Amino acid sequence: MPPRIPNYNTFADIVDRLIVEVNKLSYFENKKREEQTKPDKDTDMIAYWDNLSRDCCEYRSLLKRKMNEVLTDIVETGSYETLKEVRTFRAPERSVEDIIEEMCDRGPARAKEELAEVLQKTLA
């Protein structure tokens, strides 16, 4: 099986999407129940929420089936590969600690003490 594509068809993506669909399903079912408990029920709204709920339910079933396919493939092949995801964000080479330390090293001793006091108060 070819490597899976991050943010498209990895196992984590399927689980993430399944969580979203289950939450939406719950929301739509609750809205439908709320409408059903009103004294003047709006049958059009009940049907609306019911249709949305059914769509989520169908999508949930498809995702569960896809999850089973991926797990079956992992068990049968004994491997699971994903493409390496290239990130646009890279952590800076220097940390905040490095920058503060560098600034302190450049300044007079009293400035270092004042900065240390301010940081201590701020972070405490």
C-alpha cells in the first residue's frame, strides 16, 4: 500500500473527522429533541434537524468503514507509512531564553539584575 497523505487519508485524519461528525450528529439530535418538546412543534424544523442528523449518521458509518479498512491493512501488511509533512512554520534557531541571555550579557550588571527581578515578578 502506498504511504498515506497527512491531512487527507491517515488514520489520525479519519479519527479526527469521525469525532467532528459524532459531535455534529449529537448537536443535530439535541436540536431535534428540543423542537419536539416545544408545545408548538415546528415540524419543518424537526424534519430539517432530522435530515442533517441522518447525513451525519451516514457519514459516520462511512468513516467507521474506512477506519476498519485502514486497520485491516495495517494488520495484514504489518506496516503503516505516511508521507513526511513539510511544515511552513519552523521554530526559530534561538529560543527566547537565548535572546534574553544575550541581551543581558551585553548590558551592565545592574540591568541584568533589574531584568531578572522584573521577570521573576512577572512569571511568579
